[in-house]
Amino acid sequence: MVLPLPVAWPYRARYWGPDGRLHSRSFARKDDAERWLTSEEASKLRGAWVDPRGSRRRFDDWATQWWELWASEPRRSPAALEAAEGHLRLHIRPYFGRRPLGTISAQVVQRWQNELERRASHNLTMACRSILNRILEAAEAERLIPVNPVRKVRAPRRPVDPEVVFGRVRRRAYTPEEFGRFLVGCSAFYRDHFIVQVGTGLRSGELLGLRARRVDLDARRIEVVDVRYDAGRFGSGYKDRPKSDASIRAVPMAEPVAAAMARRLDGCGRDELVFCGPGGSNGVPRGARSRLSVGNYRRVYRLAVARAELAELDPHGPHDLRHTFATWLEDGAVPARVIDELMGHQAGRRGEREGSMIGTRYRHMTEAMQARVVAVIAERLTVALAAMPQVCPKPESEGEAAC
């Protein structure tokens, strides 16, 4: 509907929007008013209508509203919340915060991505891009913008490092002999922690959240469910589920791993944590089972690495032992699909050589393959333990477990 008005902008076009509200705009010429009205009605029919007031909202206000809903999802990991909040606060809000949503074009997103690539790693750039994409995807779903501009910007490619191609980059994965040297430099109390982690591929949070009831020594397997987390201002503690459904899994134990596990289970109640600290601080007596944070576990690992003087390696943290577990299994000709399953990765993604997602429903872990995994790990841990004659089967004193 176009109505004439006795003013400088004499023609006002009005229509009812999909939001149930009456929207209007004034024009100097009747043709312009009719053209705008036709365009708005056509966008309604196409499902591409955008609330003109919504597109004027500042990015900061919309990001805050999006965050409150996204962060309130029940299964959202505290670690994921900590990472996402930091990316949003440090790398996204400073650039987009004061911009109206309707002014964020593909060119604006491209300039932001280019600037971020110059000063940040590829992984950080992709993580920030993912968060921005979710925010603007939600804005499009709420009809605040006509289209999400992130979809029109090509994602950056991971840069090729020539030193990696030529094999000159230091490894994160240990050889069996190097892991034996690491154990020599490690405090005796924590050796079993690292033996189990390198022999099962558990994440640090999965290892530190493991309860005794989840360990079956007779069947030589671990059930991975409970997780320890330390997420800064988002809290710390224990969750009854890992970060993904694929991480709920059973992992077989080789004989050296089972022996280390048996030592940790000695005197451990059914619902108690298997891998704990030695006590002696924060009011916990020396030798008592104390909760061990991921941060303190990393510090123990870094101290052991420094003592071992492993110049051939590029250690980052206990996650190196997951790299080692996967590398040992691959060296032992264990199929990539089996390695993914044991490590809690979702197999069958596009681009992987192991087939489609639905194919994983038809390929199952066999007893023969479990035996192969156990044999590969046992063989390499035997070499590692032979490199450290200091290891003995029983604790020498309270709170000081050998091996």
C-alpha cells in the first residue's frame, strides 16, 4: 500500500511483515515507493525477508544474545566454553563489535580473516571463523541479515611447511627407547600414569577422571566415560561424559599397561579416582590420594621431559603420548579406522581413506584386531621399560610408587 503525504517525502509504503508487524518507509517519488514495496513482498515469498530494524543491531549486542543461548546447552563442555569465549573476546568482538549486522559483508569478513591469518596460527584462525560463522548463521535464521557472509568467503588453507615435507621437524611421538628415557627422568609416583596413557591413548582429562569401577583387569580393558576438566573461570571438576559420543569407548590393555593399572588400583575404592596426586599439600597428608588437576599433571610431564633431555623431540604436553600411541599402532600396521576408534575420534569423515560414515556401522572391532593392538603396545612398552632398570614392581615407600 502506498499513501500520499503532504511532506517533503510525500509517499509512504507500508506492508505487514512475517513478524506480524507493520513496516513502512517514505519516498520522494511514487515509483520508488512501489518498487521498494514490490521488492519487500517478493522477499517475503522467497523466504529471504529481513527485518530492517534487526539489520541495524550492533554485532556486540547480537553476539551477547547468541552466546547466552549457545553456552546454555546442557552438554556444552566447559573447556569448549573457555576456548570459545576467549576467541570471541580477543579476536572477533574487537573487529566486528560496533558494526551493525547489516553492514557485515563478505569483503568485511575477508579483510578480518586476512588480518587474523597474518598474526595467528591456522588452527586459531579456523576456530575464530567457526564461531563467527555460527553467530551470523543464527542472525540469518532470525531474519536479521539476508545471508551469512562467512559462507561467501573461502576458508584459509593450511600452509605447507617445507621443513615438514623434508622431514626436518622434530617429532612429538616417542620411540620406545625415548619413552624409556622419559620414564627414567620421571618422578616414580607418576610413572604408572604415563605408562597407562601411552599404552591406551587416553586424553589427560580421561586418564585423570578414570574411576576404578571403569577398569576390568580380568578382561584387560578400560571403559572411557568420566572426564576431569579444568576450564578457568568456567570451573573445574569431573564430568560423567566426554566431549563427544565417539569418545565413549572401551580400550584394551597390554600386559605392561595392566600391571601399571593394577598398582594404581591397589587400595583404591570402587568409586575412587585411579590416577591421583601424592598428597602433601592443601591440607592433604603426604601419601593420601589427592585429586590431580590437568595443569599439575602437565607440570609433572614437563619436568620429566626436561630431566630426560630428549633433544630429538618437540614436546608440548602429555598429549604427546596420544601422538605416540597412534604412531606405535600405525607402525604396527593397525588399520587407521581401529586407531580412530581406540582414540575416540569420529571415523569416516569426508576425505578420509576409510570409507563413508555409514560404513563404520558395518565394520566392527574384532578380537583378532584387539589382540594385534595389545601385542603392538606390549612389544614397544617392553623395550621402553627395559631401558630403565630403576623400575621395580612394588612401591618402596608410602606415596612413592615405582615404575
